[in-house]
Amino acid sequence: MKKTLLLLFFLSAWATVFSQDKSSGFQPPSEEKPKKPPIELYKIISLENDTTYVDTTLSIVKDYKFNYLRRDRFELLPFANVGQTYNSLAYTFDKENLKPLFAAQSHHFNYLDAEDIYYYHVPTPLTELYFKTAFQQGQQLDGFFTVNTSEQFNFSIAYKGVRSLGQYQHILASTGNFRFTTNYFTKNKRYRIKAHIAAQDVLNQENGGLTENSMLLFETGNSEFDDRGRLDVLFEDAENKLEGLRFFGRQEYDLFPKKDSLQYTVLTLGTTLSYEDKFYEFRQEAPFEGYGATYKNENLRKTTKLEDFQAKAHADFKNDLLGEISAFIGYTNYNYGYNSVLELEDGRISNRLKGSLLQAGASYEKEYRGFTLFGKGAINVSGEFDGNYLLGGAAFQFNEENAVKAHIKIHSVAPNFNFLLYQSDYVNYNWQNNYDNVKTQELFFEIDSKKLLKASVSYTGIDDYTYFAIKENDSTPTPQQFGERINYLKVKAEREFRYGKFGLMNTVLFQQALSGEEVFNVPQIVTRQSLYFEDEWFQKAAFIQTGIGFKYFTAYNMNGYDPVLAEFYVQNQEELGGFPLVDIFFNAKIRQTRIFFKYEHINQLFNSTNNHYAAPGYPYRDAVIRFGIVWNFFL
């Protein structure tokens, strides 16, 4: 069924391509060699129409983003194998969801939501290839292609795939992210449409972490076990998988088009449709006694499913005096759960949470002489789940180099679905709860000065916080709701110093749970420094960048990882962290190609003992040389 839907989508897209008017503005080939279009014309457009363009430069920020997630991982700590999960070193509460999120949130770091998909407008076909080595057998590749078949119609196709065996036993990772996007506007630009398909999967073999004896051998630095495959793990017969398929489309029509840039009134009507089918499955050949009793003696397998349909209608009013005012009404139908009901001696665990939500919301933004006032909010008008958010703020742009921004935000939403209902072949992993909404209140302030620094301060209060933890006398994590208030302070600052051909990039994060620290564990300090040298070589044919990177976070009660749930849980028995991560890198840019070499965690070579863990029982990566490229083609 999924393959059929994909085929139908492609056929409709190509039909649109070939049905374009031959007078679309494309000219037959000329004998003269055309001039290369400026890079600014290769546009990258977000769902909300924020537009940037393709950037082929090489900078220290590009080095930070050259990884599996293709974004800066400063606040994350990766596991040993690429394609595995990440432990969080800090938290950002930027979700605005009005209903629970799906299960297996540890597998969602690389899962692209609708807001993460970009659309394109290019004067000539554009291709980007990303490649980076993995661990042991395997590699990671991200291939992307986009073309405008006419001035009005664009489509793109992309696939990011990873397969890596890993250095430890039974830790293979295999993931895939397929994306197809299209966007179109009429010649008068009054009608516009954006649509995409995203088919994604994350498969991880799970081993439960090292045994106690193996952890001792690892920590003492026994040279006989430098080959990590010789270390015993808790089990070698389990894996979990997250899959998702989404169809998404948004269309808009300007009833009153914009007249000029100084005086205008625009009224836009639009609709959004989205259907997403997700499932998470844990499977294991034989039970692991550490997780307790089971309902089956072999071939454990349990699948968690979610079907999510959303429809939204919105109206946007833009006026040069009043600003931008938007309002929407939305409908959501969800169906989460399992195929069977579980009857227990002390109660019954149902198999489904399903229903419909009616939602409404509005937003406002007004700019005047560098000052911007903005706000937005939404609420569930009806349905089984209460939910709402409200954000209001202001920003001021002093000049091109200095700006400030502040906002206040409140958010109330039900806990994630797997806190409310979960089933498993393991007896301990079955529950149904009726928790209160998780309520957050955030104060945020940011200053962005190119000459001074970029810094932000946030204060977040959380009531009825939900988390996983292992209760006393239990062996596996279960959902909990904290009855007191958590107060979380986070201060982050970035500053780059330049002297001639040398640069020093600094990022420092200070954070603390002022209350509720027993369920909200974070390292107090996370810091990263990169000292590098840049120059042009070979008669300016190559731009090179080489240097050393340093990252450190203070020791703390690091969250544990549970492979059955694919979730992290709170633990206060083992303090980990407090180890440096030192990298040596050499990067180069030759025309439109960026080449990256890095010796990761090189300081581990000089340690007589090992204390680097990504989670209790799960070691961080050893020293390793990795390389890769990002290559753009402008045809």
C-alpha cells in the first residue's frame, strides 16, 4: 500500500511537470555559454516562507554541522555508533504541540517533522552529496536533487541513508530518510502550493549495554579489549524500529493581492492537510531476565501504532499599518495503540487511545522602525485532550550587527502517548495512566551582537513533569509524574575571536535545576572551544581550515537508556561525565566541494583508564579518524 501511494504521488508530480505550458519562459539552448546565476537565486524556503539560499562556504559552523543530524550537536552526546540515539546535555522547550507526542522519543532526533522539510526555487538544477565514514562496515550518505521545470514549478528528491555495524557487539544501526517536495505558484503568484512526502525508518540492534565485568575491563583500559567487539553485552538478540510515512500539503490564495511595498492590504486564505502513519516495534528472540517476567517464552514482539490526520484552514491579513494577523481552525483525528486488550488481575489495559480534536489559534506580528512585536496562541476547543499554548514577545534591531529579543511562553499539553498507554511482552512494561497535563512557563531573552557576543538566558518552570524512572525494588523504568515544581535556568553564550588567519570559537553553557533536580538531571557546565587556522593555498585554488576542538561537560547523574521503550530514564545512582573530548581537524574547500578530516576524541589514546560513557552501561566513542565531503553541483 505504501509503495502504491508513493508511485501515485510520483506519477501526479511528473504529470504536472510535463503539463507545463511550453511558453513558461524557458529558452532553447544558445550558442553562447550562459553566465552562472548568482548563488542568491538558489533559494531554500521553509514551510512558513522564511527564505535563505544555498551556502557553499566553509566555516567553523559548517564543521559543527558536518554530522549524521546535519546540525550542531553542542547540547547532545552521541552514542558509540552513528545512527544510534543521543543523550541530552541540555533542554529546549520549543514544542507547540496540542496533543501527545508518539512513543520512542529517543529515536526521533533524526526524524523530520513537517516543519523540518524545506522547499526550493533554483535557476538551474542543483545537487548536493554528503558522505561521511561510519564505524566498521558501513557509511552514511545524504543525496539531494532539485530543479525548476519552469519559473513556477519546483520539485526536489532526497534520501539520507546510514548503515554502520559499530565497534561493539550487536549494535548495528540502519536508518533512512526519503523526502520528496514540490512547490508551485501561478504566474500572478496569487495561488501557491507546497507538498511533500517523507518516508523514514530508524532500525537499531540493541544489546542492553555492557555487562558489569565488561565495564570493569573497559574502565581499567585493559589492552586486550581495545577491540571493543570482545566485550560482553547483556544480550545479542534484540532490535527496535521506528517507521513513519507522511503526506503533507498546504495551499494558499491571495484574495486581495499586494499592491506595492509601502501601502498594501493582503488577505490570504489557505488550507493544510496532513496524514502520518507511524509505528514503533521492539522485538527479541528470547526474554532477558533483567527485564522481569514475560508473557511469551520466545519471539517477543510488540508493535505500537499511531495514525494521525490533520486538516487546517487559515486566513492571513497583512496591512502596512496594522501588521500581520493570522487565524486558523483545525481538526485532528488520532488513533494510537495496539491490536489487543490486556486483562490483568488488578485491572484492564485497553488497546486504543483514539479520538478527535477541534483546535483554534491566532498570531500577530508588526514591525516598525526596527521594533517587532509578535505573539501567537492556540487551544484545543473540544476533544479528549486539553491543550494550549500562548507566546508573546518583542524584538529590536539596533542596526545590522546588533539586536535583542525577548518572549514569554506558556504551554499545557498531555504527556506523550507512551506515558498514558503502553503494552509489551514483558510484564513490567504494561500500564495505562490518566496523568495531568504537563505545564511549562518560559521567560527568554537573547542578545545578538556580531562584535560582542550572542547570548541567551531562559528560565523555565515546569509543573506535573512526566518522566521515566526505576522505582525502588523495581528493575525496569515506569512512567512517573512529579508532584512538585521544576525550575530550570539556562544561560548560553557564543563568541568568536579573530586575529589574522587564526580564529577561536567559544561556546559556554551554564544551567541548573533550581528545584526538582532529583528528576531533572543536567550537567551544570557544557563548554566547547575551537582554535583554528585558515588560509588559501595553491594560488587560492583551495581554502583550508585546520585546528583543534575541545568539548567538556561536568559530571552529573546522566540519564539511562532503556531499549524496550527506546526512551531515556532518570537515575540518581551513578554520576558520569566530567571527561574532555578533544578533536583535531583539517577541512578544505575546493570550488564547490568541502572536504572534512577529523581525528575524534584523540585524547582517549593517552588515557590509561576510560571513564567516557554516553549513558550508564553505554560507552562513548573511542578515538577514531573520520572523513567525508559535501559536494554541490550547479548544472
